[in-house]
Amino acid sequence: MTRQATPDDADELVLLRAVLLRTMDRGDWNDDWRAPARKTLVSRLGAAEPTLAAFVVERPEGGGLAACAVGTIEERLGHPHNPDGRVGYVFNVATHPDMRRRGYSRACVEALLRWYRDRGIHSVHLMASPDGEPLYTSLGFTRASDPAMRARL
């Protein structure tokens, strides 16, 4: 059902990202992000040793992707609980509205988690929406105690 995305899937992955981002739209929508996002996907999905992966489910009737989960491997400084410092970060878990409640997002995230395990990644982070939290909890994710902060530069 799931497969690893290739650079040829970049356009569809951008469309699914738009589906996700629209759910968080604050009224300042623009499409300036689409071309750079596509370029990043083509480059990173096609890398010889990729640190970005996407897993997808195609629409049963054809005609594009139904769902995806995208993630990266980040290299941070090690610490006692993660000596090599490598961390997985899941983002862009999205399903077309007409394809929801079929287990597609779960299948994509499970495939992404296997990809991390195969690469020796032991810590995976994500930010969950209220709608997505039950899925992630069922896959073993828990709320972190450390407060996240963000600055726009």
C-alpha cells in the first residue's frame, strides 16, 4: 500500500502540503513557497544518501497521491540519552480530504518510522495537531516536557 516517494512525486507532495497548510491558514496565504518546496523535494529525495524521505499512498482509482508523511534526519550534538545526536523529525503528514479515515496516514507514518529504525535513529520528534494526536499517541509518541519556542527572523 505504501511506497517510498521519488523525485517524480514532488508535484503531488507539494499539493498534499498545501492541503495540510490550508488547515492552519491564518489568512495570509500565498503560493510563493511551492516552487522552492518542489526544488527541495526533487533534490533531497534524489540524494545518494538521503536525509529526507517521504512515504506515500496512491489514490486507489489512480490520479495522484492520497496521503503522505515526510521526515528528515537531523544531526545535533549528542547527549547521554542520544549519544550520536541524530534525530528524526516528522512533518507534513497529510491526506486528501476525500481519502481520510482509511488508515493511509497511519501506513505512511509507520513506513517512515521503519525508515528511521533502519538508519539507527532512536529519537523521533513531531508537532501534533489536535486531530493528529490520537494517531501519534497510538504509535508511541508522548508529549514532551521541554517547552518549544520559535523566533521568526
